[in-house]
Amino acid sequence: MFQINLVMKNLKMTLKPSIQKVIIFDSGSLISLAMSSLYDEIRELKKIFPGKFLITKEVKQEIIDKPIT
């Protein structure tokens, strides 16, 4: 009985939803920041923002892998 209660308790702990903050950048916002020389602002935001910065694989392809020159 003790093992069943322990397993149920562990299961309840793992099923709790977790909320994580994220900022999702699109290519337009990154291009705009780059054209305005504001990359340092992104670095400063990263220091104070308690979450992740994300880009999609399509944005990575457009901005990093095959940028328009």
C-alpha cells in the first residue's frame, strides 16, 4: 500500500503543468533590430528576462542559413 501511495504521489508531482515564459522572434523583428544596430538591446533583455528566446526553423533559414545579401 505504501508503494502505491508513493507512486501516486510521484505521478501527481510530474503531471503538474509548468509555465515557462518565452519570446518568439520573427524574421522581420530581427532584421529591424539588426538594421537599427540594436543587437546589444537583445543581450540586455536576455539578462533580465526570465525565459527563453525562440526562433522557428524557417526564421533560422531566412536569417542565418541563407540570408538575402
